[in-house]
Amino acid sequence: MKKKVILMLCFSFVLLTGCGKVPVLKNGEEVFVQIDGKNISANDMYSELREKYGRDVMIELIDKVILEKKYEDNDELKDYVDSQISMFVQQYGEEGFVQALAQANMTEDDLRAQIALDYRRNLAVEDYVSKQITDDDINKYYENDVRGDIKASHILIKPETSDDASEEEQKKAKEAALKEAKSIIEKLNNGEKFEDLAKEYSDDGSAEKGGDLGYFPKGQMVDAFENAVVKLEVGKYSSEPVESEFGYHIILKTDQKKKPKLKSVKDTIIDSLVTKKLNDDTKLRYKALYEIRKEAGLEIHDDDVKSKYEKYMDQLINSSN
């Protein structure tokens, strides 16, 4: 005979009963509801809910048991939950937020608990994936992707166009912007000062500062700009306009700090590699949660629920994107 696992279901049932005893059927089962001369036993109710919601409720309960012990309440978690609630209130308005909760058959405390659980799941997944990061991964990232902050100035020439412009109009605007950018490089080649040209021609807010963008770390600038400025020597400017989504840039590299020591950026590198792994493999989150539960000693003694759980996780992990 299959053993039953007792599940705490996320539903509320209001039973109006007198002060007498709960009715009992001949087989000893308690009556849950009586209607139109028929009895619905507590076991009937349990079986129906178990069939429909057993797998999902079980997963919620398992993760709460595992993760609430591993990741205790703290100020960071509380601040995150508060920020998410504030975001929902701002999105829906106070009345709309209350209505949305009612439609979802939830209280604010229910929502807070769900947000906290998802927060803990994210922490658990990130910790699990971080253990897969090797020293070789870290060293390779450090060699290829870590650099000292760069200081640069630029002159930005934007095509003069509008959202409703035709393709032909947009093309002509880009050609005109490119031509202007090239003429500015000619002025630089003839000895005019970068700062003066930036103040006169640049369509960027940095123009009043002579195009100075200050120091910036890797990843702060758009790819086209980043790739171009990395290749420049300090004191040199781009010999050809650099096209980005904003327009055409003439870039002057004015300084670059020394590469930081590996020890000082190791944690940041691991975080970046974890993020990359999760972005590259959309199934990794589910794989991690499956393994986390298994490592915690999960045993499901109800064969039906176990089968549904295994099939569900297999679908999440192995289905195509």
C-alpha cells in the first residue's frame, strides 16, 4: 500500500459547525462537508487536493524547510521584500494592489512569504553554481576580462532625424553625421584641440566639459565604444568615427589605471561567472534546485506525487528552450 505524505495546502476552508462532534462515516472517516444529502469526507477532500496541487505544494514546503534553515532572516532579505512590495504598490496603486491580492486569493503576508522564498532560492542557486567555478575559470576571466578603469573623452555626432523619418531620410542623416565626424577628425589631425572641438560640435552632455567622461570600469560603456577605447593608446584618439546606437564617436583615451590584483576582484569575478553561466544555460536554475533538494536528503514516499515531481523536473531541465 502506498504511504501518504501529509501536505499543508495553501488554501483556507471555512467550516461552519456547531459545538457538537464532527460527523463520522461508518468506515470511521470524518465528514468534511454535507450537501444535498451527500457526504464528502476529509479523505475525499485530501485526495482531490493532493491530485491537483500535491506536487506544487510539496515543492514549496520542501524549499521552505531547506532554505529557511540555510538562509535565515536578515536585514538584506527584509529590505528586498519591502522593496518588491513597494514596487507592486507603485505599479498597481494601493487600491489596485489590494484588489490584485484578493483576485489571487492571497494576503500581503502570503506575497511577502513567496517573495522571501524566491529570494532564498536565488541565493541557493547562485551558491550552488559558484561551487562549480574553478580556479582556471577565475584566472582565465582575470587575464582576458579584467582591466584597470579607463579615462576618456569623446565627441558625439548624432544623426539629425526623427522617429517618423523614412528609411531614406534616416540614411541621409547618418551619412551627414558620419561626414561631420570625419571632418572633425581632420581638424584634430591639423592640430586643433580635442576639448575645443568637443565644446563646439559634440551632441553629448559632456560637451561643456570638453567631452570628458571621467574614469569608467569595464562594461559601463556600450560595446562599440568599449571595444574601441580599449585598443587605443593613452593620449591617442580614434582615427575613424566609432558608430554606436547613439551616433558617431570620436574617442580620446586620456588615462588608464593599473589592473587590480586578482585577490581584490576575485569575488566580483565569481559573481560575473555565475551570472554568465545562468544566462548561458536557462535550465541551470532548475538543475541546481533539483540537486539542492537531493543533497538535503529529499525522499518522497508517495509514489504518485514522486512520479509527478520527477516528470515535472525532467521537463524543466531537459525540455528545449
